Amino acid sequence: MSNDVRKIILGTLAGFLVLLTVWVGFLFVVACGGSLQCSKANPTPVRTSIPTLIPASLPTPQLGGAQGLSLKCRVGAISLLEAWINSGYPETDPFEFQDLNGTACTAIYAADVSTLFNEANIWYSGALPCASCHNSDLAKASAHLDLSSYKGIVAGSRRTSPDAKGKDILGDGVWDDSKLNDVLLIKNTMPLGRPQDVDLSTVMVYAGSAAPAGQSDATPTAPEEVARPSNPGGPGDAVNLTGDAAAGLKIYTSYCEVCHGTEGKLGVDNPGSDDGTVPPLNPIDSTLISSDYKTYATNIDLFIQHGSTPAGSAPAKLMPAWGDQKTLTQQQIADAIAYIISLNPTK
């Protein structure tokens, strides 16, 4: 082998050793950081013990204050309906009920009860409003019943025209006798399309308001039961008419004075009745009086329309059904109501 060839081979080996040494040194520095204690493939990065955050300023929520908070009462939807009906289903007067905690609360039809008929998803998720099927278009409304308004609810079902009176669905002010109780709880047929596993007695809503501060500890008292005639039936069209007290005086003198006395101040003897006399109309039974004229008129109208049999073993005198027997027209009844209310004005 010539010297030139030997020099080329030795030079190549020397160059290879230099390159190998440089490569190993590079890996030693990069992988282990120049330390002989290299035991991990990746060194643990240095971190602070508390993460660094950019401070943010948010407004502090304010509770109470000058206006305070208006809190509604939580109550069963069925219980709310029951309290409204048993209170005589007033349109504008507040009625009382107790919430789930036994707190005395008050509610109003327009703000609290009407939503049960006119809003979706009240009775269960996906439930249509009751008024979607029972509305003012009586020709197409289910059961010819309008639940979209107070007037429609009071007018009842199976109506032949917007001005006609239908079948009472409010049980004459007694929840247990009402059609609403029948279809919602007893027969379980409403709302339409209701799933079989939905128990309406468990449906809760927020309604009304609690007693003012300082009165919440008072023992709740049940509202006084409104007097009702013994004969069933809802209010007649007279409650929707404007009565004339002067004309009503003539009606009263001709038909009512013989039993209730002049200006309603005296009831004649009525043997066989528990009271012993015909009830006076001046003063009238206090439970019939209401600051809402239509409610007041309805309470009186029920007696005049359908009549009543006094409590007792064999009362000699009965209240005639002036409306059902068509002895008086609806306008004459409206006039008589106006006169009786004039004898017992609200304060």
C-alpha cells in the first residue's frame, strides 16, 4: 500500500472521530444541560407556585336598597286555582292563599290566575296554553269555551254565541264541584295531550306576594266563605248589563218587598227555616259585599237567577228563581241588583 493511500485512510478516520465527538457533545449539552446527573429525557420547566392572572374589576351586586325586592310566593298551580274559585273567583279583588311554607299570600286574577290559562309550558314542558283550544272564536273553540279572558271563563262552556250563557265550569264558587277540578284532577283529561305520568298536583308556580313585613308572623286566617244559594248555576247576563237603581226600586217594590220589607230592612217570618225569618237585604250578608262591582253584582245575581231554599226542616218561604223561570228579564234583574247595592254601598 502506498503512502498516499495510507494518508487518505488515516485522514478519513480522524475526520470521522472528530465528527462523532462533536455529535456526542451536542447531544450531551442539549439533552442533559451539560450535567452528569442527566436522568430525564425532558427537564421539568420552572413554574411559579401561584398562577399569574390579570386582575379584573366587576361591579358588586346590590341587594335590597331603597326599593328592595318583590318576592312572589311559591304555591301549587292547582292550589292557586282552588283558592281563587273558593274565594268567589273575583276579577279585580285580591284573594288569599297559603304558599308551601304556610305563609299568608294574596294574588289577583289578571296577574296570577290568567297565566295558568294563557301561557305555554305551565303544566308541563311542551304544554300548549289552554286558551289555544279554548278561545274567543267560539265556533271553533273546543267545548265552545273561552278561557282566554275572565268574561269567557265566567260565561262557561257549550255556549251558542258570544252573548249566550253556557254551563258553569267554576262550581258556583266551590272548587270540588267545578268542571276544572273534574278535568284536571279527577278525570285527568286536561290539558290536551297531557302525558300519563304528569301529576298536576305537583306543578308549582310563583304567584302573588307575601304579607308585608311585620305581618308575616301573624297566624293566617281563612277567608270568610261567600254566601251562596242552595240551587246551582252560574251568573246570568244581568251582571254584564248596566243597572238602573231607580228602575230597580220599582222592581223591588213589586216583587221583593213582600218578603224582605221596605228598603230591605225587615224579613217576614219564615217558619220551618233555621233563621225563622227571611234574611233582610239592608244590611245584606257581609260576605256578598265586594269593592269590585261585578263581583258584588254576581254574588247577588246568583240568588235572583236561580233561587234558594233556606236551611231548615220545612221552610214555608223559598227564594224564587226569577231568572230561570223568566219571571224577570235580565235587565230587570240588573236594575234590582243596582238598587240592592245602593242600599249597601261599599266603603
